[in-house]
Amino acid sequence: MDSLTHIVLGACIGEAFAGKQVGKKAMFWGALMQSLPDVDFVASFWLNPVNDLLAHRGFTHSFLFILLVTPLMALIAERVHRPHDISLKKWLAFFCVEMLVHVVLDAMNAYGTGWFEPFSHHRFGFDLLFVADPLFSIWPGVAFVALLVMNNRNRQARLNWVRMSIVMCVCYLGFGVVSKTATDREVKQMAAKQGIQWKRYLSTPTPLNNMLWYVVLEDSAGYHLGYRSLFDRDTSMLFTYFPRNQQLLQPVQDEEDTHRLIRFSQGYY
């Protein structure tokens, strides 16, 4: 997801974990920890563009990174806020949840996330959310503003804002599952009626929504591309065919960067 979404959602989760004990500083810790996996942006300063593509959402988005960084950050926070009544176990849970939410949310986008780096280069991607979706981000965004201006002593009202934002985000994700499932079923049925044979299928949301889907049906020589919305009522669908033109790779087929780009695109090129 985009950085702003991670910041506001992280701040809301921070309020739920430690707002009672450390006040609005909990929002800062939440925003910081949920943004921390994106520290991989510094790789762009010394990597070429191709390697930078694979570095992003790589090791810093892995479970191993979370396992290594969480204890360190928890110890820092525990020391900074002394004296306090927050156990180290709670700091650990707080920071672990924040980074887990980050890497799971990023896996809802295209291109995937390297959960098991460096042991496996497989990218987990579920194509449920576009990387920036205002209908997802608006709820924690509104809650974030409310928490900033609201008095910290009004605990129940602050928690209600947090609950609202998280529930709405979960509901929107649930809607995405329903939208994608229904759209995939209809697309595959219409492709079968048109005699389209395919070996791989991809559907991913178009920018800023999860109601209009971009679909790709790959055969041995190329791709059938199309768009389908959950609200479409047409009983047929227009596909545009593009040949893969694999022979055009021949001049660069031995280049390392070529294979990295193919891996990044998961073979859709």
C-alpha cells in the first residue's frame, strides 16, 4: 500500500495498543513501525533500476526481518518511555502486529511481497487492492485526524474511532474478495463460451478501486486482455489479443537484468 495508508493505519493501531499508557506518542510509534519495512527505498541510491524493483518488498518485507527488528525496537521503546507500566511482551506484540499488517497489506497488491526472503524468492501477491485505494485509506485517515485533535482523556471515544477504521478496512477487503471472486467466475465462463483456451489467469484491480478488474488470460503464444466490473451486466466480454513475441528477447536473453525483469513480472511480459 502507499506510505500514507501505512502511516494512518499504523497510528490507529498504535492508539489501540498503547494510547492509554503513553498518549499520542503511541500513534507515532505505530506510524513508525508500520512504515519501517519500506526502509528498502534507500536501496535505490546504489542499485540499478532492475535490481531496485526486486529489492523493494524483498527482505525488509519478510517474516525474518520482522523477527529480527521487533525485539530491537521494543527494547528501545521500553527504555525511552521509562517509567511506564507497559510490559516488554506488550511492546513486542505491538511492534510485531504493526509490521505484520504492513507486509500482509502489501501482499494484497500486485507484484507480491517476499515473505520468506532470503530463503525463498517467491512473491506472495493476492491482487485484491490497488497500491493506492482511497476507499480503503479514507477510514483510517479520518480516524487519524480525529485522534490527533481529540483529548487523550476521552478513551472510549478514541477507541471507537480506532474500531471503526479497522472494521471498515476489513469490510472493504471482504468486498474485494467478493468482487474478485465473482468477476473471475464470470470472466472464465465468458472466455470458455468464446473458445479461449488459457493456461494462466490473472485479475488485478485497476487504479484507485477494486470494482473494475484488469484480466489476463495467457496461452502458449500470448495474452487475451480485458476489463470486467462487478457491476457489468453484459453476457459477453471483449478480449484484445497480444502475442508474446518472445523472439524479440533473443538479443538480450543472456542478460541478467532480463531474467530479473521476467521474475519481477512473474512471466507476464
